[in-house]
Amino acid sequence: MRRLFGIISLLFVGGTVSLLMLPSLLQAAPGVPKILNHQGRLLNASGALIGGAGTPFCFRFSFYDDATPGGTDNRLWPILDPSPMTATVVQGVFNVNIGGGTDALTFDFQSTDEVYLNVEVATMVGATCNSGDGLENYETMNPRQRISATGYAINSDAVDGFSTTQAGAASSVLVSTAGGDLEFAAGNGLDTAAAGALLIGGISNATSVSICNSATCDQILLGTNTDADTITIGDTNDVVSLSSSDWSIASTGLATLTDLTANSAFDIDIDDNTASSLTISEGANNYLVITTTDGAEVITLGFADVNVAL
């Protein structure tokens, strides 16, 4: 077939590029057009610019994984045959918006780093470039041009001005690790942007939430930056289970235990940082046993004048 056209194409690296990421992310930024701007120059077989003051031509655009048309071509986008679009060529120059026509630009540039733009061009025969309106004879430009960083800029390391990181850092977007976990760098924490509750939980009521301070879970810290705040674990009618061989509750002031129930043998040690401590435990036949370490403590029941010495 005689070659009718020659084409020199450019891909703009400007701000006209649209969101080209995974399909699940395509709606993440509705204000960003999903369009790739393309500019090219069209020449005839003699190398002269065509189009004059302005002539409409028919174009079809698609993405392939190799630079040479023919052979074992693998079209990456669109899934079906590309739809035609009309573009006016002026002194050989044309501008088109790939993805702005019938074929929505849904290609995932993150899936491969080698993508080539396939350009088909034909002289308009009918009133439009629509299929069935004329008998346009399309010619595929050879070789295909490789798409450079323009499309990939949408999946750049910066998202809305913030860099992505798997360790969590200042002014960054946190992403999951290869195992699907979220990690925070040392010294960073999870905070709310405004006053309100911070909720951490599973989708199902039957799932559990584990909080560990280290890989061995040797310490769990619960607290606030305000001394007068109250830390609440559980809610009305909730059952809070604390499973451990030893529990230590340290308080510099008044420590109050309300409606504390033990379902098996137990010991409660009360230590006032003196030479001895007080132990309340369950004795034989479910008796309550109150002892001290040195036998010199005084247990007061009721008012100050009712004393029982041990």
C-alpha cells in the first residue's frame, strides 16, 4: 500500500494529563479530567505539511506493547476497536484529547512501563468519521511512539503535594506494606484532625483488636496528655476480660475499684509503699481472707473507732 502520510508526534508533559491509575482510583479526584493531550504533525509521502488553513482528518488512537505495527501485536487499550475521532489539521499540526471522546481512558499505566501510542489516520470520505458514514481508508503510522513520563506522572511519588511512605513520616501519605499492614515511624502516632472520637475496630462484632507496644507485646500503654482525663475501657453491659497471671494497678492518688468480680481464685495485693502490704484473697470454702505481710497492719471496717488488729 502506498504510504500517504507521515507523522511526527509529541506528547505534552503539561498539566493536561488526567487520572490514569487503577480503576478503583479513577473516581478519587472527580475534578481531574481523565484525558491525555497529544499533538502531532502530519505530512504527505513527499514530506510536505498537509492540511493547509484547516482540513478535517479522521484519527484512531490506541495503546500497544511494542513499537512496530503488525505481527503479534498486543493492544493494551481500548479493549474493543478504537473509535474514530475528527481533528482539524492546520499546516500539518493537529491537537487531540485522547480519552475525551467515545473511548474512556481507563488504562492502568502502573501495570507496565512500556506502552506505545498507535496512531491511525485517514482522509475523511463521508460527512463525519463515524463508522458507516464513509469508507475511510486508515493508515497506521510506523513506528509507534513510546509514551514517556506524561501518563506515569499521574502515579507519581507525590500525591497532592505529599510523598508516599510505608513507614509514616511528617507530611506524607501512608501506604500499606507488602503484607497489607500500616506502619508508623518511631515517634509518630494516629491522631484525629479535630475534636471527636477515634474509632478502631473490625467490621464484624466478633473480630478482635490487638494493641501491642512491641513485637513481643510486653507492654500496652493507654493514656492521654491531660492528667485530669478519664480513660474508659468498655461500655454499659460490656464484658471486659483481662487475662494475665499478674495485674498491677499503680496510682499516686486514690484508686477506686467498683463492681469488681473474680470468677476464680484471686489475690488482691494493696501496697502503700511501706514496709508491708495488704492481701485480700479467696480462702477455703469461699471465705474471704485478709492478711498482711508483717502482721502489724490495722484493718479498719466502718468508722475509725471500729478496728480489727491483725
